[in-house]
Amino acid sequence: MEGERRAEAECSSASRTRRDVLEAPPGSGYDVLVDGKKAEIDEEEVDGEEDEEVGVDGFVPGPLIPLKEQLEKDKDDESLRRWKEKLLGCLEGELNDQMEPEVTFHSIGIVCEGCAEIIIPLPVAENQSRVLFFLKEGSQYRLKLTFSVKHNIVSGLNYLNTVWKKGLQVDQSKGMLGTFAPRRDPYEHLLEEETTPSGSLARGIYSAKLNFEDDDRRCHLELDYSFEIKNR
């Protein structure tokens, strides 16, 4: 038990880029994913930090530390070693001294009930049609993201999707994806369900911009695209 408690205490510092790998910021509404699974979060620890982070404007994160350096600390501690293996599996030997997390988006899918999934590889080819996909008016759909994380933990990955029609902004949605540890296999994440408008005025071509940033304001993807809403 003493070894386990010590491992938990060490994890709070040794595995920290800005905040604990297994801890989602209080009140953020997102989960930490470790190898695609939700990690358990100590409620008492979250409550203890709530006053420090929630509602504080201008929060400045601490300096990044290479994940390899974090994992090499106290490597002789058996409990801590098991925790590291649970976090990264066999990926530890492939880490380098790079501090910045690298997030690569492989594709965006459009999931619509009753229709075949549309998959758009990224980056979009320059000679590809400016209209990436078509949607029926009044239909429900979700965007599915496929992406990889390398080198370090990316914290607070979030998105902002803004839509215009004929130069006027008609919609904007944003949300939190979560915090992700590096791993070999890509992550898949479904965004919240959206409903296309209906009626003659709603039909036509829309332009949009999709941005992905993390808590450190690093932009991991900025995608300009267009889609068309058609009659049923």
C-alpha cells in the first residue's frame, strides 16, 4: 500500500506536462483518455484544485517537459513502472526528447443515419472539389475525427467550427475533445450531433472553417471546407 501511495504521489509530478495526465481540469466537461479508455479521476484531488483553476482568467500553464524525461524519473520504483506501462504500453521505448505534442488528423467522416459514412482523407488535395460533401435538409449528422498523438500528452484538445453562407455567419459550434496520451493506434472521436436547416432558403453551398487547438493555444489543424445542403 505504501508503494502504491508513493506511486500516486510521484505520478502527480513526474507525469505532468501542465497538469496530471490522469486528471481532467475541474468543470471542463471532458475526460482524459489513456489508450482510448476513460481514466479514473480522484474526486478529492479534483475538488482540491477546483478553486485554483475554475473561473480563473489568464491561467498560464507550466512549462512542458519531454515525456521521455518524465518517464525516466524514479524508474526503479516498481509501482510507478507498472503505472507507466498502463499509460503508454510498449510505446515508452519509442519516445524522444521532443517536448511539443504532435497531433495529426488523418480523416474527417460524416456519419448520417440511413446513409453510408463519408470519409474525407486529410489533408485535402488542392485539386479536390471545393464542396467536400452533400447533406439533405433537415437531417441529423455527426462529424467523426480520426487522429494520432505523438511525442507528448496533448491537453485540452478542443474544436471550433464556424459556418457561413454568402458571406454571413450562420452557425458556430465548439466543444472539448479531451486530453490524450501518445499511442501507436489512431484515436476516433465523434462530435456532437448537428441538424441541417430545412426550407428553400437553407439550400445551397456553405463555407466553413474548422480549428483544433489545445490548452496551450497550439493550433493542430485549420481546415477550410465547403458543403452543400440539398432538397430531400
